[in-house]
Amino acid sequence: MADGVLQLVCECKHDPWGKQGESSLAGRLWSHMPDAGKLDASETYSEMWMGTYPSVPSRIRSTGKLLSEHLKDNPDLVGQSVCDRYGPDIPFLPKVLSFAKALPLQIHPDKSLAERLHARDPKKFGDTNHKPEIAIALSRFELFVGFKPLDKIAELMRLEPLEHLVPADKSFDDGALRQLCETLLSLPPDTVSEIITKIQDVSLSEFGDNEIVPSLLDRLSKQYSTLDNGNLIAALLMNYMVLEPGEAVCVPADGIHAWFSGDIIECMARSDNVLNTGFCPRADRDDVELFAQALTFKPHGPEESLLERKKSPIGLKGRSTEYAPPFSEFNVLGVTLSPMQAEKHRVLESPSILVVTQGSGKMSVGDGTVYNIGEGHVYFAAKDAELEFSTKTELTLYRAYATF
């Protein structure tokens, strides 16, 4: 161990919406990790988790010890500021996700709701924390996030197959949108299918600025059948976005979202609480009224969901970008190096976890230790670690660190 730098061995999940075998970036990165395993071409690889969350924890490669246990025994590695606020732990959870079809339509409860749900059902809701998150595209990334502007939704709801679902004599505001969500999520499967069929029969010219809705309904229905209520929520009410590598979005607690296709870095507050109401078996869905009441209606519109990336002063050679969400648990640094380039980070004074997503190179630590790093390598770095990265070819890595 040099300056608290530890190589980690992580685990990859196998959710049915994940990409298969070599097509999954999460799977490929996991398989390139020393001491991990070989890819199975017939298996789905959905999420590689990095950190201390107990359901999918990381271990220290050199000892096999859980990172969480090591930090409890060595709280100086995270520092007093983190310990005072979060305890001797990592207050964020980074992941690499790869998905071939839509993830469940979901929200993550805020702290107040998380506390109530944990008290009621601690097995299902395993912690009391909120779970705001960011998602950074590693490949072309399609997603549904937040709600469209109210005028665009109102325009759609005037179409003949949909007009009966909203009161004609009331203005369309967030209160009406909340009720509409609950109505659509409560429809019987046959009614959902009937509405989708009727929408597909409407002339494309009648959709105005919403002309992509029929094609989205077609794609979603092929993934989860025409019986799934999530089809209507996502295609009619939510922002459909396409991000290119390096672009990012931010999802607040209680923000509705459903990732659609692609590979991403996801980082969130340290929680695994979720409420699902679509794109999953009906037996796995949560209470519709609870879901609707918990919804937040910010952002409205795709631009408000985008998370700006800026050049970071942490990168002393100017080759680091920073993703800084409007909440306090973490920021994420992105480093992309071309042949013969290098980057040095100033000491963060907080713990971090980094993952190499592309290429190879070297990581030099302040005491002179040098690591050969490559795709799938994951490291924990203590609060006082001084890191420098270099490559002869190319190197891309992401480093999440605690903020307070």
C-alpha cells in the first residue's frame, strides 16, 4: 500500500436488461480486472459496482479484505471531515452500467421517504439515505429523464386516443401531471395496449413537436410488450435524450428516469433504494400512489437535466474535466490522455475511487510507487494520495471523490 492506494476487486451483476458477453462494457471491464473472471458469451453483464455498499462490495486485491472493513480499521484513510459527516466509509457509489434495453422506470426516494420506507420494510429498502445520481456517457447513451415541458405534454394529451385521460376544463399544471402519472400507471394491461395501438394509428402530422413518440412506443413495446404501463409514461411524458461520450445528466432524489441503451459511468449517493413502476414484472412493481406522490417535477425539459462539465483546477496539467452535481456527497473527475501525455492531480483531502475505462498507462504515487494500469483496473485512493497519470498510447479514467 502506497499513500493509501489500494487496488480493488469488484463484482458485476447480471440483470436481464444488461448487455451480453463482449458487447457489455461493464462485463469487459470486469473481466480485465486482475483476479476477476472470464466472460460468458451467453450471460448478461449489467452493473459493475465499486465501493463499500454491502450488497455488492469491493475487496482489496492484495488481502481479500472488504474495503469497508479496512476503512473501519483505518479511518485516517478517509479523513476526519468525512468521518464526522458520514463515518469511516465512502459516501458515494460508482458503477459502470451496460444495458441493451430499458431499465425499470424508477425514482430514488429522498431522505425523508427513505427513512419511512426503511422503517417499514428494511429488507427491501436497506438504508435510510437519499440517492441523487449522475450518469456520464461512455458510448452513445439513450435515456428518458425528467418530464417534458408542460405545454408539450398538454399538446399530446389533446390527441383523440388520450384526451379522455385528463379533465378538459382544468389547466394542465404539475398537479394535473402527477394525477396523469398515477392514472397511466394504474391502467389495466389491455387498456394500455389498446391506447398504444390507437396512438400508432394517428397521423404523424398530428404529433407536432412530439413526432418521435410513435417510434419510441414501437421500440419500447418490442422490449416489454404493449401491456407495460411504462411505455406510456416514458414516451408521452418524459424527455427522450441522446448523449455522446463524455456528456452527462443529473437526476435529483425523486427524479423519474429510465436508461434506454448504452454504457455509462453512474455515481450516486451511497444508497440502493428504488421505487419501480414499469419495465419490470408486475410482481416487482411498487405502489403507484406512493410513486406518484413522491415524484418531483424538476427538471422540466431536457436541457435542465444536463450536467455541465468544466476543466478542473485539480488537474495540474489541464487535462481533467469535472462533473459537479448540486448535492454534497461527491464530484467526478474525467481524465482523457492522448499518446505521451500526462496529468497530475493535486491532493484531494478526501477519499476517491477511480476506474480505467479505456487504454493503459502508468499511475505514479507521491512516494515513488508506480502502478501499471489498464482497462478494468479499479483503485481506492486515500485522502492524502498524490496521483499522476501517463500513457504512451491512450488512457481514459474516471475518479469519483467525496465532497463536503
